[in-house]
Amino acid sequence: MATAELAVTISDAEWRVMRIVWTLKETDSRTIIDLLEQQHDWKPATIKTLIGRLVKKGALATTKQGRQFIYTPLIPEQAAMDTALTNEISQMCAMHRGTAIAHVLEDTEMSRADVQNLIDVLAKKLPTAPESVHCDCLPDGCEGSCAE
Amino acid sequence: MATAELAVTISDAEWRVMRIVWTLKETDSRTIIDLLEQQHDWKPATIKTLIGRLVKKGALATTKQGRQFIYTPLIPEQAAMDTALTNEISQMCAMHRGTAIAHVLEDTEMSRADVQNLIDVLAKKLPTAPESVHCDCLPDGCEGSCAE
DNA sequence: AGGTTACGTTTACAGTTGTAAACTCAAGTC
DNA sequence: GACTTGAGTTTACAACTGTAAACGTAACCT
């Protein structure tokens, strides 16, 4: 069953740990602790707990290396990002998602290439985009009169 | 001090309740319970709990109306959506946000008007977009060599 | 070999969340 | 007026989170 396990849930604090490991590709706890102590007011013990939970959750793999472990990501960063964002968006009113994304885009700094890429993605969607997307906050049948 | 209180945190389950109230603008618990029982496998008691928590959190206002209450949103839907999405995005690697957003856009159905609006927003950003945005997963100083 | 380090594990503990039963009381009914 | 009904409140309880101390033990140094 391949890599799978994209169902792993990563909490906010754990996310900080994963970012370190994703960036370094593989590291030991010493490095993770040193780096995170610089970014946060976390005690080493706290960081150890987070690492432990991530291993138990199956988000990090361990490879014994002498007295310690080498940690590597078991789930790909981009997949985790996509899943987290998609979940967040999915729980919102379908009719208002576009506006929310517009606001986020305004506040998010992105490289020119990324901006251009987004424009391309959208341009491709434009022709097939529906005339309107209705509010889906009420059960099927109940017209979500979100208008106005 | 005005409306404020945008700092309120709304959990996933609570979000479902808010969507009902946001859509109806104002309702009683009976309506909320009936609608949510149709969409989920929640018992009335569960929904009552969620409503109670939202009131305590300051997300819903109550107005006594005879034996019961009329509930109205104390925080605007769009603001809640923007905040939730922005928070989610902020916790991710700055360098990879663009790609994540691209993937979400691909999977999100939006009206033609929304798509066009997003294109406009992006077109406006394009000229001032930086050549590149660096990985910010490691503490300042540590070059996040996220490349490749 | 004994002491020191330090890594990973165990235990702790309060707050939030999902889920729900039980209870209190005022309003409506007969 | 007694009885029923239903809205809101209290209590419950396990899992997940944020935060961290304490501990066991293998490796390292002298």
C-alpha cells in the first residue's frame, strides 16, 4: 500500500517541527531542538514531545544511527499543505470561497512565477467556470439565500 | 469598543452551526437543530452544546424572545473565513504557499465572476511581485535550502 | 570502570473539541 | 391548576493539544 497515510493530522505546533525536517530532509533531534528553541519559547522537553508524537502518528520516520535517531518525513510537504488548505476551504460556504481566497491572495507574498502560474491556472478554469455557485450551508433542498 | 472580537476561535463542528446562522441571519435553536440533524449524525444534545459554546465564546448573540432565544452572528462570516484561511496559510513555508494555493484553486469550484476577480487581483500583484520568495522554515540566518 | 551526557520515553496536567445524556424550569395544554 | 413539552444549562468523558518535568539508559570521556 505504497506511501499512503496522508490522513495523518498534524497540529499547529507539530507543523513547526515538520517544516524543519521537510527543509533539511533529514536531521537529528539535536538540530531540531536547537533550531526551534531559536524560533520559539519552547523548552527542549516540549520539542521532544512533539517529535515523539509525530513519530507515533507516522509523520516522521526514524533510523537508528549510533546512540540517536535520524528523522525523515514520511509525508510529503506539498501534500500536507494541499490537504490542510483544502480541508479548511471545504468547510466554508461554497458561495463565499472565491472571496476568501481573493483576500488571502491579496495578503500573501508570492514570487512572480507563482503569481503567473496562478493566473494560468485560473485562465484555464475561466471557460468552464459555472455562472454561479450556490450557498451550501443549508441541507439539500433548503435554498441558501445567502444573496445580498 | 465596537464589534471587535475577531480573535474568537471557531472549531470545525462549531463552524457548521455558524454557517447556518450566517445564512439565515437570525434563527432559533429549533431551526438550527432541525437543519443540522439533516446534514449530520448529530444528536440534538450535541448541537445544543455547540450553540452554547458559541454563545459563551462570543460568536453568537442571543435575544430573548418569549420562552426561547433568537441567535444572531456576532462575527461576520467573511472575516471569519479570511482569518481562518490566512492563519492556515501563514503557518506554511512561504516558498511553497503559491503552489499550495494553485492546487486548491484547481480543486475549488468557483463562479466565473470569482475566477475573473482572482485573475484581476493577481494581475495587479504581478508587477510588484518579488522575483522569488525564500523558505522561512529555519530561523533567520539559516538559509532554507528548500530548493529542488 | 565510574561518572557524565544527552537521547528517547514516560508521566503530567490543563484547555479545547467532539459527542451526548441528564436536569431545570418556564410556557403551553387540558 | 397539574401535566407535558421543550429550550437552555450542567455534567460527562475521551481524545487531542500545548507545554513541560522526570526518568532510564546507552554512549562517551577520563
